[in-house]
Amino acid sequence: MAWNLFGRKKANGFERSRKAVREAGGGETLPVQDTRAAIEELSQVVKNDPEAVEIYLALGSLYRSQGEIERAIQIRNSLILRPGLDREFKARALFELGRDFRRAGFLDRAEKAFLESRSHGHDVTAIHYEMARLAAERGNYEKAAESYGQLGLPLPQAHYLVRLAMDYFEEGNDSQAHRALRHAIRAYPGAVEAWLEQMIQAYKSGSERKLADILRNALDNVAPELRFVLLEGLLQTLDRAERERALPAGDEAAWTHACADEAVTKALLPVIDSQEPDVLLLYYGAAFLLRVGDEENAKMWLEKALVMHPDFWLARLELFELSRPDQTLTPFFKEQLSFFMDRARKINRFFCRRCGLKRDQLFFNCPRCRSWHSIAFRTDFTQ
Ligand SMILES: [Zn+2]
């Protein structure tokens, strides 16, 4: 680690290290222990050299990365109030203060700090980006989408157009909602969330043929490693419809016209089958078949998936489960087996390709490292 660079007065190495520190504030690039060590070393440097404004700023960002927001805010404020502070540094301290406030959930104060930072001459694009994030966090998806569009970032633009569409659907404003979804796909054809939402709407409206058409189109446009999200998302919707229909006081009205499971499976399987063989597509095909009780065909699809990828544990588990009734087991053996099967089913199936976060729910923006579309399926235990 090159933290001792902070001890030198040379600008270049300094700039490089500061950048590394700032990046630590935004993501997960440093393990916690390294960050703690950096904080201690920097605190020592600051004690010896109170004029070191850059180091103060970096230290604040490190505190923020550790969730110590109050300390981060204190550092920015002590800088901002420092008499005779260079205008550029003041602008930067205000900018970082805005990010601290956003992180702490004080969105109004964050906005105020960003605006002040801009009036002190801070980079306009960086502020525009922060304002887009603020709009998104406030639930103002229209504004967020517009800002990301202006910034030339079509992926988050499309994502927030989908969120906007979901709000419109909620309000019963279906035509605006569909318009927003089409806009999302035009802006970013790989927007898996937009295709998925279109599929869900087709399912709800009872048109399995439309659902199959959208899936076919989506499979052509979405990145291959994200295609499973379409099928996982649809399966979760089928589950949700089933749950809500079963509840006495459920929201069953929303699903009155929804397609029957058999119709969905019958319409989707030929589309999946027409694709280049893919282990996850085969697995999800089997999942749809299992949903309608077609165990024979499900077995075939799972076996094909295993031929492609013998380490795919979940396909193996399903096959194993399917052959269980054929086995004569002692009660002891049965009990042990149930225990392991139960545990295996609780394993988080998805992970973030960027930071490794493991989840069992779909995500489009990693909750930890904030990467977009970095979700992947854990086809291997080693992932
Ligand atoms: Zn991540």
C-alpha cells in the first residue's frame, strides 16, 4: 500500500493517492481493515500538518466510507468555515458535504450543499450527476430519468423510466405507463427491467401470445448474462399472483385477467427452445414445466442443463428432488437428506459480478457497490 505517499509534498503522487481514497469512499475497493489503517495514518498526518486541506478531504471521505457520517460532516464544516480557504477547496468541501448528507438521508441539506458548491465553481457535470441521484432517491423518477439522459447515461435513464411507468400503472394511468416503458427501451435496448415489466403487463392482461412475443424480442436485446432475469422475474410474478389470489383479503383484483400457468408455459417454452442452448435458459424452462407438474419434460430440460454445465448445483438439486420418490430410504437417511435439501434451498442464488454481494432477490443496481446490471446467477458453488 502506498499510503506513505501522503507524507510527501509532491503533487502527482499525492493526486493519485487522493483519487484512490476518494474511490474508496464511493465503492468497496478497500477492505475494512485497510481503510481503518488509512484513517489512522491520515489522522496522524493531519495532526502534524493542519494546512493539508487535501488530506482533510480524503479523511472525510474515508470516514464516510466507514459509515461515520457525523465525523465526515464535521471535517467538511471545519474546512468550509476556515478563513481564507481557497475557493476551489471550498467548492469541493461543499460537494463532499452534499454527498455526506445524501448518504445520511438528509436529502434537502444535500441539495443545498450541492447548489452552494456549484455557485462556488465546482464541476457542473459532477453536480448534475449528484442531483440525478437525489431525484431518484426522492422518488422523482421523471426528473431522475431526464437528468441521466442529459448526462448521456442511458442505462439509469431507462431504469428510472421503468420506475416511473410502475408508478403510472399504480395510478391506473396505463397509456402513460406503456409510453414510459417504450421510451426506456428506445433509450437503452438492453434495459432488462423494461422488458420484464412489459412481460408482466402482458401476463396480467391475459395475453400469453403477447408475452411470448415480448420475451422473444427481449432475448434478442438483453445481454446474454442477464437473460435469466426475465424468466426469474416472471416466475416471481406467477408466485405473487398465486399468493395474492389465495389470500382472503388479498389484492386479487389485479390478477383477475392474468394468464393461466399452463398457457404461460405452453407459450414460452418454444421461445426458450428456439434460442442457442444456454444452461440458465434450460434451467428456467424446467422451472416453468415443474410449475405445471410436467415432471417428465422438466427432467429432460434439467439433464440437458447438466450436460452443458455439470457443476450447476441447482439443476442437480432439482433432478435429485424429482427422483426422490423412486428411492427407498430409511427414516434416518430421509431426515438427513431433508435437512441438506432445505439448507441448499436457502442459498442465495444471485451475486454481484462487481463486488460479490450475494442475494436471493433480483436487483438492477447493486445495493452495495451501486453497479448497474451486475447481477449474475450462481451456477457454481465457488461463485
Ligand atoms: Zn456490487
